[in-house]
Amino acid sequence: MHFDPAEVRPSVFYQHMVNCIVPRPIAWVSTISKSGVTNLAPFSYFTGVGSRPPSLLFCPANNREGKPKDTLRNIQETGDFVVNIVSFALTEQMNSTAAELSCEESEFEAFGIASLESLKVKSPRVAASHVQFECTTLQILNIGEGPGGANIVIGKVVHLHIDDAVLGARDLVDPDLLDVVGRMGGISYCRTKERFELPRP
């Protein structure tokens, strides 16, 4: 089986990508609009970029009308966001925030998700998330047009919150205590409970 992306529908190629690029970490991104409405949504095209400067990226796609979703529009307006890491206990709440609400509705309020003020950015944090990255926008790259068009948001981490409850040896996060979830294909998820070690050559 092989595919030329130019010869199949984008939705078909997307399904193959998300079933092959696994597991994918989840950026649960919280933002606030210029009018003060908070927003919270999950994105699984997400990774760290580098540590100098400390930076990460996630990729919000355009909505069905080819326009920026609330998350991207808020970031364009305010210049900041928070990436909240999703532990297994937060999976149901995270999934609920993938629902499409109007831009005047807050996912925090609609789904009863407690928030905390951030220290260095306007966007709020998810109170129950064990790890929260406060970010200011370094760059937004629009690499696709129309419905589902891809965008890359690169953020500089200006503050990192780690719950002491998930710290282990040497004051680093213990992966068993953090118990993160990742996206597989379709509606499948995984947990980071099973791991192995390989010494570096």
C-alpha cells in the first residue's frame, strides 16, 4: 500500500498519518480572547522544540469553514497560551473540550473545569493538571489554506509549573506518578505505564 497525498482526499491521508504517527502527546491548550472569554482545547500534533530558548509547538487546524479555531484566534489576539499536560485522571475532561462551542462559551465553565491564574501570561491554567507550560508566542506559521488547513504555533516557555506530587528522584517528574495519556489513531488512547530502557551508545 502506498499513497500520493495529492491523489487522495486530505481526510483520508489524515487518517493514515494519525494511525502511523503514534503515540502522540496531547497539548491541552488554554487561551483567553481579547474580550475575556477563556478557551480550552486538545491538540495531538504537539512536541517540544528546544531548550534554548525553551520552546514547544502545537498545530491547530482551521475549522470546517477554513477559518482559525478559537485557540488560534485567541493566540493571534493576545500573544500567549498555556499547555497543560493530560494525566489519565483528566482524560474525560480533556475529551469533552474537543466539542465545538461558540466563541462566546468557555470550555472551563461549560464542563466544570477549575482554572488558575497564570504568573506571566494572561491565559489561565487547568488547576488539576500536574504540569503547565506558560508560553508567549514566538511564531505562527500558516502552511495550509481552507478547511483543515495546517498552522504551526511555536511558543517560548516563560514559566513551568510542576506539581510536587509527581516528583520523584532528583526532583524530576516520575512518569508513573504523572501517568500521561497519548493519542493513537481514531478514538484510541494509550498510557505511559509500560516502558523500557536502553543505554546510550
